[in-house]
Amino acid sequence: MSLALALGFWIFGPAIIDAMTTAPEVREAARDYLPWMVATPLFGLIPWMLDGIFIGATRSRDMRNMMALSAAIYFAAAIPLTAAFGNHGLWMAMLVSYVARGATLAARYPALERAAA
């Protein structure tokens, strides 16, 4: 589904933007950031799946702790990336946060499996 969503944004993104606004400046700006929108479902797949697993397992403590760590990683990335690349840096930092969220939850997943056994 993430691949289909990314592909949909890639193919239909300009038409979606055009349907949302008639302002040429807004359309141009939105098209500049469209590649980031295409990448988002691909980078978000693993953390979103793991969120669902941890929610289903009622492991909110693990989710909270890994989110705090992921947020720290996000801010550590966002500050220099935004300073260097502006809004593109902010999008980069968001993708970094997805990777951090996936990695931190994946690191906790074996403990979840052990507790379930």
C-alpha cells in the first residue's frame, strides 16, 4: 500500500495540487516539495507498521520511550538541516524521524516477542 501511495503521489501529484489551488505560486511551491511527499510513505512504512503492532500489544511504555528518543533524533537533525536547506531540510528531518522511529521500535520488538511467548 505504501508503494501504491507513493506511486499515486508521483503520477497524480501535480493534478492533486492543481485541484487544491489555483494560485500559480502555491502550485509551484507545492511541486517543489512533491518528491518528499512521494518518499514519505516509503520511509513511513516500517514505523507505521510497528506502531500498529505495539498498539495492538498494548506496549504504550515502549512506544512513549521510543517516541521520545525518535523526537530527540528528529530535533538533532531538524536544526542543522533546516538551517542548511530550509523547508527541504525540514522534510529531510521528518524522514530521519521515520527512520529513527522504525529503528527504535524494531530494537524493542524482540522484547515484545519474548513477553508474548
